Amino acid sequence: MVPEGLRQHVTASKKAQIKWYQNMLEAYKNARTPPRTPEEAAQLVVSALNWIQSADLEGILEFYNFPIPSLPAASSNHRPSSLPEGVQFVLNTLPVNNQNIGDGDGFTAYVATTDPRESGNVPIEVHEMVIARTEARNRRDYKSADALQSSLKEAGYKIIICSDEEILARKYRIRMRGIDAPELKMTYGKESKSALVKLIGGKRTTIHVYGQDQFDLYVGDVYCNGVFIQEKMLKNGHAWHFTTYDKRPEFAKWEREARAAQRGLFASLNPEKPWDWRREQRNGGIQAEPPKTILQGNIHKISGRLSNVGSSIRV
């Protein structure tokens, strides 16, 4: 039962307040030891309700005369001055599942809803589904629990197991800014994807997001363990510099280095550009002959010279 006097301290609806108390009750039941001091009780409330508006959370603490601990700062749409020009926001992802890496320049990432940027933006309907799923699993109704997990996915969220802990996370489809990797059906497409899997598979990433493209993918620069992933992909010949949308001179330089060293896809004499391949597919799917490697080209030249020599010594 929600205390009548609480409405004087918060602005949320009675329905939302009921959900808060369900969450707090669940947190109390799951606590290893019951809170014994006002400070411990305040921490339990904050951990159970870290997804609601800061003003409402402070109102609950005031209602119970609990101390107000340091709360996460509200997310801002303004770009911090320490970030590169044009960055709209930063994503700190959970470990990237290998199966969520589509090709050499795109993947799906998940960000925990406990992240300060996400915590205040989770729809109440999503929290209701999470609670209902937990209740279904507790009564071993796994069919209903699975159906609720599917509903969460449709809403753009997923419960992920990370370090033996269930985490509610938001889905983001990522396009790596400034590079274009071969499509999977192209020559070197699978190799390019494998290279990206080795770089970020099973690891957390930090993504500087610059915006969304026409397919609603979040376009950004990707970092993993201090490594700039686009730099690695370009230097090793796993992707092209996408000059149509990116003019950074260092990207052009890294591609030139890969070409000069004949790394990756540049081991071919004339590798097909992915944007040309996509245009051909749109215009009828005419498939070009697989490009020859440097070695194949040299063998062709050598055999031609031998034929000429053979002709010159005939009598």
C-alpha cells in the first residue's frame, strides 16, 4: 500500500508509485542483510529505484527522512567539451556478443539501463515487463517469461547475463564511422567480419556517437581497451576509407599504408569497392569476376613471357 502522504513529495502517478513499492519490496527480499541504519535504507531505495526521475527519488527519501546520497547526474544533450567536435553522446556498452557482429563495419551493442544516460529514460512499460518476467520465472512459468523477453526485444531492450548477473540493457545498432567493409557475400567479406570479431568480440566498447544514418543506425567512432577500432581495420586492410561521408586525412593515410603493404583485401590486384558492389546488386545483381591476387597476376605475366620466348625459338 502506498502511503497517502507520499504524493506531497513526488509528482509521478499513483500507478507509478505502486511499481516503485513493488521494486523496493523486491530489493528488500533479495538483500543479503536487511538495512539497519538510515544510510543503508537510503542505499537500498536508490539501488531499487535508480531508473526514476531524480526529483521523485529525492522525494521518497525525504518522505522517510532518509539521508540523500550522491545521485547520478541527469543526462544532458550537450556535448562535454572534452569530446571531439560533433559527438552527440557516448555509449559505454556491455561486452559485445560475437553473434551480434554483422560484418566488418557494423554490430549491435547493449548498454545497461543502470548507466546514468539510460536510467531515467526507460519506459515504465519496460519495467512492468521486467517485473512480470521475474514473477513468471519465480513460479516456473517459463513460457510466459520467454514471451515477455520477446516483448522486451520488440521494445528495444533485453535482459542479458553478464558475470552471472541479469542486466536489463537497451539495444543500439552501430555503424562504424568513416569506414566501409566488404559485404559478407563479397570477396574478403567474411575475413573482414572475423577481424572485427577478434577486436571487439566479448569485450566492452566505448562509442562516440555522431548521429544516425538513413537506416537508423547510430554512427560513431568505436574504442575498445584504448584501441581505436577503425584505425586497426584500415591499417590492416580489413576495410575501405568511406570518403563519401568522411574526410579525415588520417583515415586516408591508414588505407594507403595497407595498400602499399598489400594487407588484407588489398592483396588483390583490383579489389571491388563495397559501394560499387551494392550499386551492382541494386541494378540487377551482376556479379563481377573475383579479383586476382598479386600472386595470380604475376603468374599470368610470367606464363605470357614464357609463351613469347617459346615462339621466338621455334624453327
